[in-house]
Amino acid sequence: MTAATFPENFLWGGAVAANQVEGAYREGGKGLSTADVLPPASARFKLLFHGKGEIPQIEPGTFYPSHEGIDFYHRYKEDIALFAEMGFKVFRTSVAWTRIFPNGDDEAPNEEGLKFYDNVIDELLKHGIEPLLTISHFDMPLALLENYGGWRNRELVKLYERYARTLFERYKGKVKYWITFNEINMLAHIPFISGGIVIAEGENKAQAVYQSAHHQFLASALAVKAARELRPEAMIGCMVAGGATYPLTSKPEDSLEAMEHDRITQLFTDVMVKGSYPYYAADFFRKKNVQLQTEPEDAELLRRYTVDFISFSYYTSTAVSSDPEHPDKASGNLFGGVVNPYLKASDWGWQIDPLGLRYALHQLYERYGKPLFIVENGLGASDVLEPGDVVNDDYRIDYLNRHLAEARKAIEEGVELIGYTSWGCIDLISASTGEMKKRYGYIYVDRDNDGSGSLRRVRKKSFHWYKQVIATNGASLSEE
Ligand code: BGP
């Protein structure tokens, strides 16, 4: 490796999730998922944090952009050809659980759903693109929530294991890289969207969240076990919403607050990477009045079946203050926190911090010493399609360039980073708003929030920029 390039075989690519691109929400035998009932716009944002105390239902008369997505279900060939044109080495997407087991507990998998992913995987392989599949990305069969109470119920562990085994068996020899749960730590911040957890009014939220998390840890461990048996060369990763946390001031209380903030995410990564709960977990649970229901075999299962790599998303950093009344809350930050006066923010209030990515890479590598994979990073913006099919997204190029330059420095400083898939490599439905307007792609999709538009794909300026970055293995990135 020369100073300016990334390691040989670095996995360059892009990422999406089934429920944000596929559409066809009732086609091919697919069942309803928790993502299908999430309302768009401000109603969704409210639900993210507060929930409703009940399972949301599809409201007649409301347009749900995610139900049609960007129609990847029918247009995957065209989209994959564009990814190949950019030179992708890897493409991250998720499998919609409801295409494989429409109700989650069906006796047999749905062949049409399995076939759809056969087709997507084969198309990727045809272009020399490695698939990276997330087994559960912010969606699960709605029926599992209605009939079992979702992840609070230990039964889900077995049902997920069967689902994961079905995928490993079917796609054996074709898919090497897997992620068990997308942003598993977001259970603690946005429990419904992340894990379909409905919190009743007056209920101890932490009890529901950490009991569900424990079940997901077991499910992930059983998936690792299954993969080892069925396909020893598979690489299974955990995935967390990452970021750097800073104390807002040098006041000691702010530093302690930052430490505690980090510990929430570290609890998740410690279990999945080190195989046990961290030493502070008992006290953390006591203070939150959480009583975990466990079985005698759990500790051994978690200890034996840890993940091979750590993947994470990075969009922003978080500044925290020990003052609960601090007036400048960081409005767009799903982790909470306050406004960092040294950083600018995106139109959605996500503060932009490339240095924080280098900091986060070091923190993770120092704590775990495992290969790292940045599986989401990018800038959500309201792009404009100009006459002549031009999208001048220089702001996105600037954002990505600065983040990648910091990732390159982290590698030079010794961090083992194996890949980078920028988020929403093609415009898609936003997870937090449920709308099209917040775009991340290198490829513009002609579609608006209200469903108008031809769904035509247009290469943005960043498309050509990223193609060059991949072709030169990062040498074309500028330092500033
Ligand atoms: C992550 C999710 C993605 C995604 C991304 C951007 O939390 O894993 O699914 O959408 O954030 O968020 P948003 O779409 O809200 O801008």
C-alpha cells in the first residue's frame, strides 16, 4: 500500500436496505412487515421516539412511499449494472424477512421470495460484485409482533435462527459476508423502527429494550453457529450505529456523561464481539430497573459464537452535556445530545464531522482488535435535477471525500478497515422520515414524496467522482 491508496482488495461499494428500495410490498407472497406500517413524514418521526403504545396500522388514504420504494424489486438489473459501472466490489442490501417467511412462523419458506434474492445475488456475481447481506434491517414480520409480542418473546430467537439457516443453506457458496442485525444498538434509541418494540404507556422502556436485545444477541449467536456449520468460510458481522461522542465542555461531569453515553453502544458490541456483557452491565441494569430473564445456556452460547468483523454506520458525532436543561438540543441526532458549536449540520440537523470518523475507527479497533467495515456513511440532501439531466451534488462529494480521507488516515495509523459501502448509493426512502426527499445516492431516482415521477435513474456528478475513487483505489481523493 502506498500512502495515498487503500489496501489491496479493499471492498468499495454502496449500501441499501430491502424496505427502503424494493417496494412491491405485497408482491411475490411477501407478508406485511413492521416497516410497511410506519407512516411517512412527521408522524413517523414522532413514532421513532415516543411510540404509540400500540402497533401502528396502515392508514387508509395515506400515501406510503416505502410501499413502492424505488421499485428495485423490478429494476434490480438496471441498478446493479449502474453499480457495476461505478466499479463496485461489494453491494450491501438486506433480505426482507417477510419475503422468506411472510408471517415469521410459517411451516415452509416462500419459494418466490428465495428466488428473488437468488436473482439479485446472481446478477451481482455476474458483474463481479460481492453481496453483503443484512439478515434483518429495521423490519420483521408484523405477524410476529401481533402474535408473539415481537423480540420481547424468546420464541423469536428460534424463528430467527430458522430464517438465518434457510438463507445460509440457500445462498451457500454465493454469499460470504453477512450482518445479523442492522444498527442493533438503535433498539435503545428508536425501539419500534429498529426492533418492532411497542412500549406501553407507563411501562419501563429499558426492561423491554434490553430483554429484546438479549434475545437478539442469542439469535445472532445462533446465526453465527449455523454459519460455521454450514459455511465455515462465511464472515459474519455485527452492525452498530457508530459515532464519536464528545463532552461538550471540559467540565468533569460532561466527560462522565460522554462515557455513559458510549457505554450504551459498547454494551451491544461487547456482547457480540467479546462474548459477554461488560463489567458495568449489572449496575447499569440495576439503575434502570432491568431484570433480564436468561437461561443457563445463554452465557456459553454468547461466549462461543462471536462475530468475525464489526460493521458500523457513521453519519455524525454527538456532543453531550451533563446539564439536562441544556437549551441547544441536537434536533436531528437520533442519539440525542446537544449542538456542537464547532460543526456545521446537514439540512436535517445531522452535524458533519469527518475527524470523528477517524476517532470512531480508532476507538473500535483499540477496544476489539477486529476487522472493521464502514457499511453506512453519507449525506442526506434535497438534490435538484437540473435541465439536461444534471445533478450537481458537490456538497456530497465534499462530505464523502473528507470522510474517506480520514478513513485512509486511520488505515495508515494501523486500523484494519476492510471495506466501505456508502449509504443509499441510489436514492431511496429515508428511514427516519419515510420520504424520498432526503437523498443520498450517486444515482438520482425521479420520484417525489407524493409518488409522482417516472422512476428514471440519472447519474449524479458524484457518480463519476466515486467511480474515479474506486478506479484509483482512493488515490484520487483530495486531502482537503
Ligand atoms: C441508518 C439506517 C438506514 C438509513 C440511514 C440514514 O440508521 O441503518 O436504514 O436510512 O440510517 O438515515 P435516514 O434515512 O433517516 O436519513
